[in-house]
Amino acid sequence: MYDIVIIGGGPAGLTAGLYAARARLRTLLVERMGFGGQLLTYEKVDNYPGFPEGIGAFGLGELISAHALKFGLQTRNAEVVTLGLTEGVKSVHLTDGSLHTRTIIIASGASPNKLGVTGESELTGRGVSYCAVCDAPFYRNQEVAVVGGGDTAIEEAVYLTKFAGKVYVIHRRDQLRAARVIQDRAFGNEKIHFVLNSVVTEIRGDVQGVDRILLKDTRTAAVSDLSVSGVFIFVGIQPNSHFVPVEIERDAQGFIHTDQEMATSVPGVFAAGDVRSKQLRQIVTAVGDGATAAFNAGRYVEERFH
Ligand code: NAP
């Protein structure tokens, strides 16, 4: 029987694990892939306090997980299928067994949205990508497209210019959504070309990979095409909350509602990080959520079980 089972090994889950293990609560963190969460898909982090020169995203993930493990956090590599939310002891059902616990912290993060256009799924891994850090080196001196106008799209477009010869940023409006400081880096980069008021309607290619995308102007409906060998799609995120039972309230997109103590609508179940319905999705807010969730899960255990 655990005091806390944490679902997800990104910055929120690892920080919850660090706080819980340090507080000597019997804690297990379950992660289906590697530790670090979305940090594994970024190159560099330049807004995490304490690193004025920035820090490599992968390295930051390793430091946070080493810190949590140092306090004795137990971990298990497994996928969560569903949760059993009876009063008192709760269950976390995995593909290979079940765990029993007094509290649960859901820190399962978010995944990139798909565009949903013809050619996207067929060409994923053969020119269509959702991770610039993973795939950018394949496009040395080539022309690629980035779809989206948020922080991720613009940061990744800048990163891609280290490899690609030309990066088209395709955005459906005439204003980017990304923070001003991120936009300015892209506007100052001569390899980046903006294609505004445009949506991708189809991605074309063959077994060799992508060779072009079809575009539609959102104001005039004029259709055009663009020759590119890679398409990087960054059109927002969706929560990894498919295993979360309906008793836990969520917003229209599936992000989990919590109060300021990270408590969900089910007593003893907490949520932290990007899976939570919140305003600012950053590493620094994820780690804050994780600490708050672990503190309040510990308090719940103390009040109900001791
Ligand atoms: P986002 O902020 O939701 O931006 C998604 C972008 O994709 C928007 O520009 C949106 O256009 C566009 N889009 C959405 N659906 C589309 C569709 N079907 N077709 C074409 N375009 C579409 O998502 P994100 O950039 O992945 O960021 C996710 C969260 O992480 C945000 O809270 C962000 O601030 C945060 N983040 C922060 C940093 C940082 O601080 N360094 C870095 C990365 C991410 P519209 O603008 O027209 O809606």
C-alpha cells in the first residue's frame, strides 16, 4: 500500500516525487516512457530560474529526476489503464497489474495535437514530425515548414534554422500567438519566412518522404502549394487524460480542474502540471504544481489515515 502514486515522470510528477519522498511518504512514480516528459522534445530552456545562460532541456530533466531519486523515490515503468476511485484506498490499474494507494497525483502531461489533414498520418516519421529536437538534423540545408503560431511553433522554427536552409512558418491568422520575446527572435532570423493567413490542407509525398504541402489562404480561399521536405506541426496540445474516470471533473478539452491545492473533484486525487486546466504552462509552473500536490497529498494521508 502506497501513500501516494504519481502518474507521469515530467517536471510536475518528478517534483511531486521529490517532495513526497523527502517527506518520507511511501511513494511510487509510474512513467510509461523516459523521465523528463516534454523536456525531452525541447532543445534549450531559457526561462527556468537559476540558469541565466539557459540550460539544455534534456539535462534539466536529468537533474530533476536525479534530485527526486536521491531522496529515495521509487519508480516503475508502466502504462496506466484506469483508476479505481473508491472512498479510502484507491487503485491504479496498469497494463501489467494494479497498485493500491491512499492518494493519487495525476501528472501525465499533454501531447501535441494533430492537424488532421490528408497525408499527415501516412507521412508521420517520413517528413511529418512533432519534435524538432528529434528530427531537425535530418533536414540539413533543406526547406521545411512549421505549422502553428504559438510559443512552441516559433521556438522550434528558430531551432530548425540551425539545420534547415529555409523555414516557412505557416500560421492561420495575421498575428502570432507566441510571446513577444519569442516572436522577436524569429523576426530577426533571415532563414525564417512567414506565410500568414494560411492553413495547410494536405501534405503530399511518397515512400521517400514529404515533397510538398497544399495551402489555402484564410481570407481569399486561394490555393497554393509549397515545396518542402519536412513539416513540423505545433498546433497546440491535448491532455493525456484518457485513463481518467468521469468522476474527476475536466474542462471541454479534457484538462483536469483543480483547486489551488491541486485537489481534483475526487477527494485524495490531485493533479499537477500540463494535464491541469490552468493559464500558464511552463516548467516553472509544473514544478510548483508538483510541490503543492505532494504537500497536500501528504496532508490528506496524515488527516485520514494516521
Ligand atoms: P498554443 O499556445 O495553444 O498555440 C497553438 C498554435 O497553433 C496557435 O497559434 C494556433 O493558432 C495554432 N493552431 C491550433 N490549431 C490549429 C489548426 N487546426 N490549424 C492551424 N493552426 C492551428 O500551443 P503551444 O505553442 O504548443 O504551447 C502550449 C503551451 O505551452 C502554451 O501554454 C505555451 O505558452 C507553453 N509553452 C511555453 C514555452 C516557453 O515559455 N518558452 C515554450 C513552449 C510552450 P491561433 O493562434 O490562431 O489559435
